[in-house]
Amino acid sequence: MLQTLRRSRISGVGKFLPPRIVKNQDLEKLMNTSDEWIKQRTGIEERRWIEPGMTNAAMGHEAAVQALKDAQKTPEDIDAIIYATLSPDHFFPGCGVMIQKSLCPGKTVPALDIKNQCSGFLYALSVADAWIKSGIYNCVLIVGGEIHSTGLDQSPEGRDIGVLFGDGAGAVIVEPTDKTGDGILVTKLHSEGEHLEKLWCHGPSSSDFPRLIKGSQVIGESYFPSMDGRFVFKNAVTRMCEVMVESCQSIGVKVKDIDFVVAHQANLRINSMVLEQLEVPAHKTLNTLQKYGNTTAATLPIGLQEAKEGGLLKPGQLVAMVAFGSGFTWGATLIRWS
Ligand SMILES: CC(C)(COP(=O)(O)OP(=O)(O)OC[C@H]1O[C@@H](n2cnc3c(N)ncnc32)[C@H](O)[C@@H]1OP(=O)(O)O)[C@@H](O)C(=O)NCCC(=O)NCCS
């Protein structure tokens, strides 16, 4: 006889932002930009950039410790780790094993790395949800962490992308829930590799022959991210709206039933267009972009942490998370919060 699959819920949230605040005015000194342009076109006022010595995994560790505490768990309880990042500390191995080493040394739990940029956290959540539902694991740690600042073109020509991104990490604990109807209800994920070069970073690339030349430090244009901003903007609005509707339809609810939206933070104009098209009132969301810029895979868990800390997430609410990013990859999840 088929057994009903159990559900999973997010039982703890955490975040870590490096203390160094970089204001738009600071960037005016580095790039050909202005506070006015950045605020008007994106909504960003400041972002956090690391100081030398900080690592992606160290930020992830701090966020994970906070998430464990929030879930009333200890590192001993972790069954599996998933680390979403596009900016790992090393070419290989990924940050997952670094967290395993720092958080639960001697405990050989699996550690999986996910490279899906701004939607990385949703891809990670979908894997954790499947693991929990199928009974494979009972306590999954997900970390989304990014260090963008060390990879941005901070010269005058770097303004297109250099002003947009920030560093930081967020984490959640995913566990089974006993309450009927609670937890993660659905996650819908998509990709469209046709547009991969619309927002990407070519190098260092294994297909460059050779990849690197010993003894020489090559800093070519291809080592900096590049983006067709307008194209990405239009696709972000369309796809995030589509996937929200798709998610709702798949479980027989309406978009108007959603109580709170935690959306990816790339541009406030993108988010207000998405909410407007979906007819979701602005008070049903929160934006962190003004303070942190775009922190790609770290954005959603950071947003979730701030929403929970701010008392904006209440048991029984239908909470949506939605993201779009490089790949293109995008997705949405619906959670009955508990
Ligand atoms: C990047 C983005 C903010 C640019 O805004 P935009 O209104 O599309 O601006 P454009 O790229 O058309 O550029 C307009 C002008 O501003 C200039 N500009 C670009 N960056 C600038 C900056 N930081 N400061 C000042 N001027 C800038 C451009 O050179 C251009 O000048 P021109 O008209 O003389 O050619 C916007 O397209 C965007 O947010 N795109 C999506 C980003 C995104 O979602 N990314 C990640 C998904 S995870």
C-alpha cells in the first residue's frame, strides 16, 4: 500500500552579513557612477563587502549556527548539508565540505554543492524537501552564501555590474513536520540555457586551453561577470510571474491567497512589477536590496530570516518564495508556515 509522503518544513533560519558597509557614495570614488543613478535604477543604497580573511564558508558557518539555534538543534543533529553558491572559496571542492569540517567534524554527513546562482537556494530547498519526504534524512542544513566583491570589476568601466552585488550568507534547517497541511507544499523549478551568456562569467574556464598559464596572472575581461541588463530584467519579470501562477495552480490556490512573498532581490523595479502584475499588495513582502544589494543564492534565506525576525511570518500563513537568475534558472516554492 502506498504511504502518504511526509512533508518538510523550515524550522530554523539564520544569516551573516560581513560588517563592512559599502555605500553608493563609496562606489562613486571607484567607478563612473552616482548614488542617484544606483538608487533610481535599482533601489540599492548600500551593500556589504568582505574584508580580507573572510571566506564564503566562514560566513555560511555563522549563518548555519544561527539557523541551528533557531531550530533548537545542534550540529550533531545534522543529517545532510547543501551549499548553494556561485562563488565557492575554491575551484574544488565546494563549500559544503568546508561547512561539514567546521560545523560537524568527525561526522561524515553528505555535503552537496549547488551552483544555480540566484535560484540556487530554491534548487537546494527542493532537494532537501525530497530527501525529507522520502525519509532519507531528518535534518538538512541548507546554506546560501556568496562573495561577489572579490570578483567584480571595481575600475571605472565596472559600473554596469559592480554596483549591484553584495556579500553575505543565509541558512535554514529543514525537518519533517507532523502537522497535516503544513510545510513545503510545492516547488517549481525551470531553466533556459539558451540565454546563458546573457548573465554569466566565462572564466576561469576548463574549456580554455590551457585554463591558466603557470606563473602568470591573467585578468581578462572574461573573468568578470557580464550581463545584458535589460534582457535579464524583462525575463526576470515574466518568468517570476509565470512560476508563481504555476505553483499556485498546481496546488489549487490563487495568488491572492498568498500571505507573504519572499522574493529574490536584484532590482526593486523588477519586484514591484512582479507584485503589480500578480496583484499582490506591497505590504505582503519585504525588500532587503536597499541594505545588501543582490547576494544571489544568499538572498532568499537572508530575506526569510529578516521576515521571521521581524514577526512577518506567522503560523498558518501561505508563504511564497520566488527567484530568477543566471542560467537562466528560476523557480518558486509555496510553504504553509509553521
Ligand atoms: C542592470 C540594470 C540596473 C540597468 O538598468 P537599466 O535601466 O536597464 O539601464 P541600462 O543598462 O539601459 O543603462 C542605461 C544607461 O546607464 C548607464 N549605466 C549603467 N550602469 C551604470 C551605473 N552603475 N552608474 C551610472 N550609469 C550607469 C549605461 O551605460 C547607460 O548609459 P547610456 O544610456 O549612455 O548608454 C537593470 O537592467 C537590471 O536590474 N537588470 C536586471 C538585473 C538582474 O536581474 N540581474 C540579476 C538577476 S539575478
